[in-house]
Amino acid sequence: MAAALLEGKKIAAEIREDLKARIEDFRNRSGAVPSLATIQVGENPAAAVYLRAQQKTAEKLGINFKLHKLDEKTNERELIDYIDRLNKERDTNGILIQMPLPSGINAKEIPNFIDPAKDVEGMHPENLGKVLSGKFEIAPCTAMAAFELIKSTGIKLYGKEAVIVGHSEIVGKPVTLLLLNEFVTVTTCHIGTGERGTLPDHVKRAEILVVAVGKAGLVKGEWIKEGAVVIDVGINRVGDKLVGDVEFEGAEERAAYITPVPGGVGPLTVTILMKNVVEAFRAQKGI
């Protein structure tokens, strides 16, 4: 029997309905609505899709969206100064740095300069620390999208065996923390696991599998445990098709639930971003 598809659109629609109601309540109570400032340095065609999705979703929800386009020759110091200006703007509730950044700018360090209260991607060390403690309002968007998809299955998480393939700050590490907070037993795999040749062994025991590497077909369908929940975060172009990090056809036959690529994690990520903007606004206004 084929796995049930975990499509992000349905969950995203439910979250957006709640956000619309909350934003309207904010407007009625304070006369203000949340605002998001996105900074783009230079032009990048790959980023254009995400930017359009941000603007479209924000407009539908009633969130003020402003794109700040900086010249591709902007250096790191100039970008930090620009972020500092937005940190001080009372009418700016959320700040997002569009990736990738030009060479010469340390993309890992830049989130550290965003006011933690306005860090709607959840990448500031202070916000990551709150995820570690389990007491947080804002978490990294893609990681939270993956987590929401896992929860949407309704399975009991307590005591489950989870395997995370990929240990990035954006997905792998925060997903590990989110699952640990639910008393899931988590194994996190990375390049060292692959080089040692033990990745198949780990994947085969995963009741919950999250893969976020960016390598098409890295995880083979026959590795998937019967009845597993498979969250494929990877998006890779192969010819004229978009595919994930998991071999979908084989995995679909063995898993109980699986995300399609595209259509799984992606549609939910922008909605989680907007939820973070709303949470940032609420905290800043003391509502």
C-alpha cells in the first residue's frame, strides 16, 4: 500500500486562517499590523521564487512587506550597518536576510547582528538557545515546517526512533532539538556517517526520517523502514524535474507517510515565516 502524502499546502492553509484572525485582532486592538523587512543583496534568480512567495503570502495575511534591495557590491560592514538601522526602526517587526549572500560576506555570522526580537528566521544564537531549552516562540522556519508535518500524522512521538540526515543550522540541528523536546530518540547523520558507510544502517531503523542534504536520491527507497514517516526537505533539479534527497518511488512503497517533492515542506516554510513575524510583533507590542 502506498504511503499517505504529507502535503504542506493543507497545513499551511490552516495556519494562515489562524494568522489572519490574529492579525485582524491586532489591527482592531492597536491599529497596527505586523511588518516584515527582507534584505536582498544583489540579484539571484533562485531567490526570486522565495521572495515572491513571501510578498504574496504577506499581502494575503495583511502583513506589511518591504523588500530592501542592496547593491551586489555591498560589503559586510555596510550590510551590518543596514541591519542595525532596521533593528532600531519601531515599525519593523521582523528582519530576514535573503540567501545566498555575495562572496566576501560571512553568511553564518550575519544573523548574529539581527535583534533577536526581530529575528524571524530563528537563526540568532539566542533564539536557537531557546529551542534548545524547549521554551521558544520562534524556531528556524524549514525545521519547524518539517516538525509540523511530522506532528500532522498524529503518531505518538514519545520514545520513537528518529534519524536526521544532514546537520545544518537551518534544518538538521534544530529538527534534532525539536524532536528531543518531545522525548524522541534522535540520531543525527552527516558527512562523517556517509564516509564511514553506515548511513544505510541508521536509516533502516528510523521510524521518523528527516533528510535535508541537497543531494538527489541520496537515501535509497529500500533503506526505508516499513511504516516510517519520511520528511524529504531536499529540492534538486534533475533534468527538467525537481526531486528530493530520497528515492521517492521505492520509499513510497515502504513508508506510512511521505512528503512529495515539490509540495511537501516548501509550501509550509513561508507560512511558518509569517507565523514567526506575527509572534515577533505580539512580543514587541506586549499583546
